[in-house]
Amino acid sequence: MPNSMLAVRFYKPGELRAEQVPIPEPGPGELIVKSAVALTCGTDVKMYRRGHPLAKQPQIMGHEFAGTVTSVGTGVENFKVGMRVVSANSAPCGKCFYCLMHQPNLCEHLNESIIGFSWPGAYAEYVRIPERIIRQNTFEVPDGVALEEVASLEPLACVVHGWDLIHQIPGGIAVIIGGGPIGLLHAQLARLNGAKKVVLCDVVEDRLQEAPKVGVDVTINSAKEDLRGRILDLTEGRGADVVVEAVGRSETWESAPSLARKGGTVLLFGGCPTGTAVSFDAEKIHYGELHVQGAFHHTPVAVERSFRLIVSGQVAIRPLISHEMPLEKAREALELMGSGKALKIVLRPPN
């Protein structure tokens, strides 16, 4: 094995460098995985544009990946060299206040080893996976399952966790604001959670054309149509049972409650920039008994369920992937995704 590898490192907002760095060695309980595929993510775009409070600069970016085990640290029993594996990007400590309160996504020690942020990431030929993640959130990938698809484990786990927080909607109508990869995952989870009709809105026509591939019933271009008027028409004037904000902009956060019916649920999933302030119609929330729910990250339970959803084919990942580029083109990939002209992009490390 050579001593160095290609990696894409974040130096400051707007500056990524593809360069040679030492190949990592596994510590106790850790694995080294030769990455077969890394995927771009909206969070990566945000980090590239404005940085991230957890990023140690320079830092190898990327947190959605899958590959083959090349080295095993002492104490690892369930994984061997040659296995195809996929991991989430973090795992909780299991001991802090929030973990003991069964809210492991809010773990006080989560930030210690988040792949691609506080821990070297997956935009590289090799990835070192921390012991905590190996123990809780790493899985062997069955034969016949494409690594490009299972690499979406982490974002799907976040979406699954979001749906774990909201009221079930058997027979209801769900509205998804945002037609990016996360919105397309939410559309599929809405159906799996019993929605009889799934509506997706966006301002990019190309994204709306992809939505029916994942089971969306109605698409709305909110730049050209009266979104609230259309939703009221589709719901006999009541509003949707569930509204999911999957964009992360103040204006879509603020508009989401206006699309929900009395007693409905609004899931605020998209992450806004730090310091963003929003305002809501208090009367709508109070007298309409709206359930307004934030959602952050994932739990080991959600990660395992997401793995099974992908492996079983119950969630379609292929429609979320629009492009493929070599790893050294990561900056161009993030620019393309950030422009709205791409969904997820596969980044291929050198063979």
C-alpha cells in the first residue's frame, strides 16, 4: 500500500484543495475503508460556502460514503478486511444526559468525531472510521446492493428520524417544500408513513420533473403558481396534514404553517444559517393547534432502519443521483449542486 492518498481538504470558505496526505492508520476499535464512492450533500455545499463551526482547517470534507475494509484496528470483531461496508457520519456516546433521555441525536459528545467535520472526511481514497461509529452505525453491505445507493445512508437516517418525531398520517396529504435530494427522500417517507397523496413544490423545473420518479403525485412550481391556493384546492380548503420544510430558508420556514390544516404538523427540517430569525402567525399555531417540530441529525435506530430501507429497495436512491465526477473535481461538483443544476453527485476516488 502506498504511503499517501488523494484527499480534498477545506481551507476556508470557497477554497478546497485536492492534495496528497498520509494514509491513516486504524486506532483501537477503528477501521480503514478504501472509499469506492463519496456523495455530495447540501451540508457540504453550505460548508464550502460559509465554513462550519466544527471544521478543523484544513479538513478533509465529505460524510456520505461506502467502500471496502482494508485495515482493522485491535478489538474489532464484526468486520474483516475485504468486507464492503457503509457508515453513518457519527454516533452518540450513550452516557450523557441526552443519551440517557433517549435523545441520542442531541448527544453532548456528538461533535467529538463527526466524519467530514470534526473528523477527517470521505472526500479521500481512504477513510478512518471512529470506534463509536463502528460499534453502532456501521454495516456490511450485501452483495447486489450498489455502493452508490447505500452511501446515502446518513441523509436518509436524518429523514427517517424526522418522521419518527411527527404524527403518522394514514390516508392524509403531505406537502414537501423543496425538491432537492432531501425533499425527494421526504416524499418517499411520507408515502411509507401512510400518505395517500404527496405534493412537492420547488422553484426549479428540472427538480419537479424528477419528483414523479419517487412517487410524488402533484408537483407545484411555487415561482409560477400560488402555492397556498393550490394546496387549499387539493385539500378541500383545509390545508395539508403534514408540511415538511426541506430547504432551510427563513421565507420557507415562515410560509410552511400557512399550508397546514388545523391540528396538522409542520416539520422544520431544513437547516437555516446560524443567527437566522423567523416569525410565525401565533394565531394560526395557537388556535389551530399546529404541531411545529424541529428535527436534527439521526439516531442509531434511524440509521439501522434506513440501512434496511435501502437494502430492501423500499426507498429509491438512484433518482437522487444526477452526475458523476472524479474526486479531484469536488469543488466543481459542489458549485454545480449549489447552483441547483444537480441533485447528488457521485465522486469517484482514483482506483
